Amino acid sequence: MAESAVSDQVLARALGMYAGMVSQVLNNPQRWLGVDEDPPLTAGLPVRILDAVRDRAFGDITPASPGWATQPETKRIEWWLRRIAIGAALAAAAPRFTGALADRLPVQAALGASAAGLAICAVARERGIAAADWVPLLSRVLFDRDVSAVAPATVPTRGQSADELESAAGDTTEPPSSMAVLSQGAQRVVRTLWRLARVLLELQSLFDKRPRGALYARTLAKVPVIGVAGGWLDERGGIRKAAKRAQHLLG
């Protein structure tokens, strides 16, 4: 599909569905992004060590914590970016296990766009922007397209979006390579990101415009096996760029 064939209406419709689903992910990160609760008092030493590592990366306060709303906006946004970079970006990078072959797979770019989109929506959410208004921001940051002149895209209702995500829990159609190199816990993130990516596949002719990481990371990503590391650095860079651009546009 040529870029000109992706009309503003098609773009807004796809991003509307994506925004509705992402709102559910951000409302329940414990389930969809693998944010764990504190271990029980009876937990063994290995579990406590892993929890300490997690707390150092994400902090003791998560969106599920009572004190979340009292945290400065910058800290809340940074928490989301770390969570998305570690989880969603790793899932997006997983197909890089095949090296340069991943560049030929539309799903690779779709996964990357989905990870960057999560960051954009997280920034907007913490800035007080409702999900119904995420579509123009997503379009500008991900694809450098202005869809503000299009009639407001209909963001699916909570029930519709939840149904879409629920189907991801048992979805077994992910690319095998994206699951084989991930731990059991990370597979939950893959399923979520893959379901989001499928919503964006009809926009694949626009994926070259999505935010990307540094050139060295993209070069490393073309090497089989270790390409996962390069892919992760690439997608993490794209997530950071997307978030920074979103914050700039929101003022």
C-alpha cells in the first residue's frame, strides 16, 4: 500500500482503535505490562533480590500505588518510559533474533511503532489528555501526519477495547521468533504488543517514518542472534524520541 493510499480517515480509524486498546493497557499495567506487586513476607531470598532490582529500576511507587498521583509529572512519565523500554521494547526487538531478515517483516516495524505509541499515550495520559484526544498526537509523532482536520476518530468504548485485549491473552499467532527468545514472564508483554501491532499493520507503508534509535543500534540489529541487543537499543531510542516529541507538541 503506497503512502498516498493511506488516507487520513484510514489512519485516524486505525489509531482510534489503537488508542482505545492502549488506554486499557495503561489503566491496568499490572496485567498487560507485567508490573508485579511486592512479594509476600514469606518469599525466599532470590525472590526478594529480584524484587529489589525491579524496585531500583521502577521505584517503589507504581501506578497501582496510593501515592502515584502525588508524584511529580516528570517522575510518572519516566516510570512509564522505563517500563515500556524494558518490556515493550524488548518484545519489539525479539524478531531481531533473525538479524537483517527482520527488516523484511512488516510485523517488526509494527511492533516498534506500537512500543513508541505506548510511550506517546503514557505521556499524554500523565499530562491529563483523554484517550479520545490521543489520535492526532499519535499521528503527528509516529508518522508525521496531521489528521486534525478529519472528523474526530471514534475511540472504542471501554468494553470494545477490553474485548480486543482479552483476545490477546490467548492469542497464539505471534511470530515464533518473538516468543522463543523471551522468558515466560515477558511473553505476556509480547502478546499485548503483538495485538496492538496488528491494529497498525494496515499502515505499514508509513512505518519508515516512525521514531528510531541511533544508526549504530540499527546496524547491530542486522546481525543474527546479537541483533536482539541492537534491536532493543533501537526501539528504546525510538521510545525516548517519541516521548520527547510528544512532550514538545503538548507544550
